[in-house]
Amino acid sequence: MQSKSRDSLNRFNYLFGETEALYHEMSHKLGLADSAMKILYTVCDTGEPCPLQEVCRRSGLSKQTVNSALRKLEGEGVLYLQSTGSRGKQVCLTEAGRALAARTVVRIIEMENAVLAGWDPRDVQAYLAFTERFLTDLKARASALDPRP
């Protein structure tokens, strides 16, 4: 049983790595750095304006990477940050940013939607349910992780 479990984990890791590599390749083809792609994707997927905290959470990027990429994108006139209250900020796209997003991340989102639309709806729901279950179970185990061996 241990071997089957290891084989499944190897396959999972392979598929995860190949998926990440594909998104990197698409970003590169469209002329965007991975971090810029993830930020623009998050803003387009979440809706605008997008809370900065949501960009950090959903993009999977560290706060430092997000802040660095945001400064670069802001300098390029792609987006700007808008204050919301004493501590909050929102990410807003400029007209140039919306045009860039339409040429890049919106196309990727449309491709992803086309893939899922080609699947049986029950398969989509099963895929999402299993992915969510894996994440939930892994989070529970991670929360109990002791830094000492």
C-alpha cells in the first residue's frame, strides 16, 4: 500500500509541476513575468477593485513578491493602489492595464473555461471536490506540523 501511495504522490507532484510549467510558459509567451501574470489574473478573476490582501492570498505569492511586482506594474502604468481606510488598499487597473489583461490573462481564463466547459459537469464537480478535500486535509495536517523532526 505504501508503494501505491508513493506512486500517487509522484503522479500528483508531476502533474502539479507540469501545470505550473505550463502557466509559466503561457506567461512567457504573452510577455509577462509570472508574478505579474498571477496578480493580473487574480484581479481579473476576483473583480476590480481587488483588495490587496486578496491578491496576496489568491496569487500564492509572498507579500514581498507582490509588493515588488505591484511597484513595477504601477511604474509601467498598468495599475494603481487605492487606499481604503487607514490600513487597507485595493488594486485597480488603469485603461492600459485593462487592455494588457485582455491580451493576456483574460485569454488564459477563457482557455480554462473552455477546458472545463468540455468536461461533463459531474467530472468538474468531482475534480473540484477532490481538490478541495486534498487541500482541506493537507491544511489540517500542516497546522499540526512541528518544526522539530
